[in-house]
Amino acid sequence: MKPIEEVMEKLRKTTRQKPIIGLILGSGLGDLADEISNAEQIPYRSLPHFPESTVKGHKGQFVIGELEGKTVVAMQGRYHHYEGYSLAQVAFPVYVMKAMGIEKLIVTNACGGINTDFDPGDLMLITDHINMLGDSPLIGPNDDELGPRFPDMSHAYSSELILKAEEAAAELNIHIRKGVYLATHGPQYETPAEIRMMRVMGADAVGMSTVPEVTAASHLQLDVLGISCITNMACGILDQPLSHKEVIETADRVKADFTALIKSIIRSM
């Protein structure tokens, strides 16, 4: 039996809900899952082929239920390459959510701002990404039943969903940014010289996630919306040290706007 089928066999014994929208909630943003009604929590550790999430601020569970009239499945916490997991492991939950029935995926993260016009606390719609992880979750044999050997990445982020997000932000009077997200493997923060290089490459923000999951979603031909919370300015822009504590504190500060925006977007989907 294939790993996805093994997980689905377990899930079918656990829940009868069939989500149509998937959510991946980044550092400090997991409280959105508390807004889900008729919620069923399924810890990753209870599922085959799912390791534990080890990062503070990541609960490490699926939450399945109703949000704004839609059945959703939220990843309350995600996996990262720097935890020692392969990119295939990092992206594996996306394949499981697709098998559950999702048609659209909203991916969120907390990240550092490279664009000097940005401020901590800004929300950025991801228009494109740069993969500096040095790897891909698609390396290895391809399962043609899941997707093509060579997936097209020219529209990895849905322009239709970006427009819906912009309209929702305007209605809520939330100032929204748009930009390119660059992923590194971490866990160390970038050096000032690396940030200068990334700016020249066209990156507006930098983080340690999202790209593996979006690559898998493109393989599966899912519509994706990416939203970054700019929790701090990247190294060298401000003369101050970086810390994960700052990431969590800033994400907590914008939690109300973030939650309202996601809920409004889901209503329109």
C-alpha cells in the first residue's frame, strides 16, 4: 500500500468530513484553526508517515471542520527542512490533503522583509517565489497518477485568488503588500551580504518554508494563495539582532487582521 493510501485509510476511520480547502498555518498564525467549528483535531503523530513538528508555535495537527460555510482542513503547524526532514517529507501533507478532497490551498508563513518599503506587521500576497533550498520535493520517481514529471511553475500562485485576497483586504481596510518570497533552508538567519544578494535577485521577503508545499501543490495542479506575515526586517536592514521570539510576537500582533482576511477570502472561494 502506498503511503498516501495508508494515511487515508487511517483518516477514513477518524473523520467523515470532506474538506475542499486546505490551510497551512505558519509560525504564530496557528490560532486561526481555533475559529473552525465542528472541529476534529488529528495529531500528526497519530498518522503513519507523519513525523512530529518540533518548532515552538506549531501544534502539529490537522484541524478539520467548518469555516465560513466551507469544509476546510488546516495544518496547525508544518514541517521544515531544517528540522532534519527531506523536502518530500515536508510536502507530503499536501498530497494527503489533496487525497482528502481539497481543490484550493492557502499557504501562510512568517518571514523577514527584504523590501525596504515594508514594515513589520505587513501582510504580503505572494506573487512568485525563488527556491534557494537547493532541493525539490519532486526529486525521485514520479507518480503519474498524482501529477506530471515536469510540472509547470509559471502560475504557481493563482492570479484569481490573489485578486480575491486584494478585494477582501480592501473591504476590510487592511493594507496589503504583494511580492516575491525567497526560501532558504535555515535554521540560521541570513547574513547582511546574503540579504543584499537576495534583493538583487528580486526577492521581497525571505523565509524557511512554503516553497516545498507550493511546489507539491503545482505538481497536483491545485490553486494556491500564499500570504506572508512580515514579522521583522531581514538582517542588515535594521541594526538589531533577529530572534524567533520577535517573529511570534509580531504574528500575534497582526492576528486579528490575518484572521479576518483569511475568513473573508474563504467566504469568496
